[in-house]
Amino acid sequence: MAKLDPIVSEFATTEEAEAHDAWVRAKVEQSLAEPGPDIPHDQVMAEIQAMLDARAKRTG
């Protein structure tokens, strides 16, 4: 188990980094395989901003 420098990686070992990389790649593949319609980036960002604004309003 090779240790990684915390300045270079957020993971403590190469095994942790490789496991995270595999997980991310699997999630991306899963997302690309979904049959639903694509959502434009600007629409997603506007929806997220609306959620953030609503939360900020609730929490003051």
C-alpha cells in the first residue's frame, strides 16, 4: 500500500485513489447510458441556483 503525499493527493494511499477513480468512472458510464433526455448545462445551473437562493432565504 503506497502512501501518497497530502500535497499531491487528497487520498492517503494509491489504493484509495484508484478505488475512487473507478467509482467516478462507473458513475460517469452509468450516467452516459441513461436513456433520458440531456439537460442543458445552463438549465441545470439555473435550477441549482434557485435551490441555493431558496435555502439562503430560509436560513437567513
